[in-house]
Amino acid sequence: MELLEIRDILEAKVLVGEKFLEREVFSAFGSDLMSDVLAYVNEKSILLTGLTNPQVIRTAEVADLFAIVFVRGKMPNKELIDLALEKDITLMTTEYTLYTTSGKLFEKGLLGVKIEGVLR
């Protein structure tokens, strides 16, 4: 699924990274715990979160993530947006909750990340 389709499904506003909307995404991971993101996320995933501090961008960079969707209408500050621009990370925001955002993407065929040894 392309970021463009994710934007449309979530009725999201693209904050930065519009030029990267054709990037292909294979899974999504929803969390406000950046330690979980580092432990479980695979590349070609997007992060769904309500956390809007610069640590989110740093975590995305370490985990090789190229897109973040902020849920519940959260808006990052200028520092975070500038950091995302510098790192070529697409940022979007949606009014949906994390639960609804995850459900809408799953309904359209985007799976969650695969976590080895965890019951689903």
C-alpha cells in the first residue's frame, strides 16, 4: 500500500514529505512507547502514534521508518517538523484514534508488524 492511499483512508493531512507519497508500505505499528518501536518494527512499516516529541523522529531514524501518522489530531511542533524534513520522513496527522486508525488500515489490507514468538 502506498502512503498516498494511507493518507486517503485516514483522511489525513500531510504535514511534510508530500513528495514521498508513492513510497510502498508493508505494515503498520501503533505505539506511544518508542522502546516497543525499536524492539518490534520492521522496515517498510509506518508508525502510528500520539506522541509528538523529537524522540519520535530519532526513533524512526534508528528503525529505518520513513513515515509517521499522528493520531487524535495531534500536531507536532516546528522543531519536530524541521527534523522530519531533514531526515526525509513523511509526517501526517489524522483525527482518528489509534484504535480506529489501525482498524481502518487493517480493513484495507495493511497488516501489523510480525512479532516473533507473540500470540496474536
